[in-house]
Amino acid sequence: MNGFKPGQRVRVRAEWPERHGPVHIRTPHYVRGREGEIAAFLGVFPNPEDLAFDRPAPPLPLYHVRFRPEALWPAPVSGTEILVEIFAPWLIPL
Amino acid sequence: MAHTPLSAAERALLDTTPPRALFAALKKVLMEKGLIAPEEIPAQIALTERASPLIGAQVVARAWTDPAFRAALLSAPARAVEAFGVSLAGAPPLGILENRPGRHHLVVCTLCSCYPRALLGYPPFWYKSAAYRARAVRDPRGLLAEWGTVLPPETEIVVVDSTADYRWMVLPERPAGTEGWDEARLAGLVRVSDLVGMTVPALPG
């Protein structure tokens, strides 16, 4: 699971588990299905999607993922980038 | 944060129950489940109320005047801040975002209101607003300009969306014209909006 390296291109999973039942998700809607690159490995933390429901929460690698505004918005603002903390299971290597 | 929609009955109950009764009920459940001890709530409130943007300003002023502290703050933020005398006990990991010429940081939590409370206290009201959270990621340059923060067009704005376990504070650039100032005077320049990246420290007037 912890195989990503800084600079590696990734896509965030275009999944919407909230459509199917109660969830607690830290991956914002606006980055799902979008491409970015690994900026940094931030450490390993218990999965908040389990913690919120008092389930056993396996530790997961957390990454800072960098997105260019062109990858996110129809009318991107130049000279900006967005860094988002995303857990490894949400990331697909490209 | 994605939650299931409340049923109409749950929503009606929430809307009509006094906040104090809701808090008491929540506290009772948390204690019965053994998730918190009675003394933890007042202790956590006291910790947050003790923190204020002044602490962040003092950390920044030290970083501006002491290169060894600055290096320590950037390489191991929590350790450096605790050595400075700020307790981060029980707080999430701290990240410091170093503004440099050509690179400015703006902190937001699009999901809720994650904020380095152990260091800065309660977030300002605008930080939690839906408008700030939406616009910070969508049009950061326009948002900053509305606050009078007009950065050179070649300056890259890095928006840091605090979505998970870290809490982020901006280390602003020291303004020109403050040569020879002592730490206390420098700390007096730093506002809470500078520590989030909505503004940059500037000389008064």
C-alpha cells in the first residue's frame, strides 16, 4: 500500500461510497477522479473511515498530493496549486 | 466530511433540543462508552482557551530572529514548538508552511474547520465559513485580493487543504523595514490572518 514516491502521478478514485450508506470520508469531492502527483509522504495514521464508526482502524499511509488547478476546475486560476492530504487506498498509480 | 442525511425526526429533535441538553447527552454517551474521562473535557477546553494567535506570532518572531530555531521548526515542527514552551499534548501533528519569495501558502479545511488550535486557539469565524472554504481552493488569488493581499503575478499560491491528520500553520516572510527589531516587537506585527496566509505581515501605516 505504501509504494508511492514523491513526483509519482496518481489519480484519486472516482468513488462515492456516501451514495450507499453511512460513511465518514476525508477525500473531498472536488479531487475525486482527478489527477495529481505525490508531493510528500506524511506518515501513517489510523483510517478515519473506520475510527468514525468505532471499528478497528488499520494504520494507513497518508500523502500530500499536489493538484494543478487545470486538473480540478473549468476556469483555472494560473499560478496556483492545491495540496490535499489523501490516504493511500484512494490513490491509483498512473 | 460525508455523513448520512438525518431523518426528519432526527432533524426536528436536533432543532428543538437546547444545545446544553444535547451536549449533556453526548457527554453521557461518550463517558458510558469509556471514550472520555470526566476531567478530559474541561482540560481540553482550558488548553484551547489558553492558546491564541499570539503564541503563533511569538513562534514566527523567534523563527525570524533565530536561524537555528527556524531550521528546527521546519524540520521537526512539533518538537521545536514544544521546546519553545508550547504544549501540544494530545494535539494532531503540526506542519509548518514556509513562505518564500515567489511561493505563498494559504491554509483551508474544505471538509470542516481543521486548524492548529493547540498553537492558535479557536479559528476565526471566516475560516469556518462555507464561502471561505469553497473559494480558497477555487480562486485563491481573487480571494486574497479581496483582503488586500495582492501578490506578484509570478508568485505561486499553494493552497493547503487540511483534510486529514495534520494541522498547518504558515511561517510568513519577515517584512522589510524591520531590521533590528526585537522579538516582542516583531510578534506584534503578526496577525492570525498572516498565520493562515490570507494576509502577509506588513508595517503599520
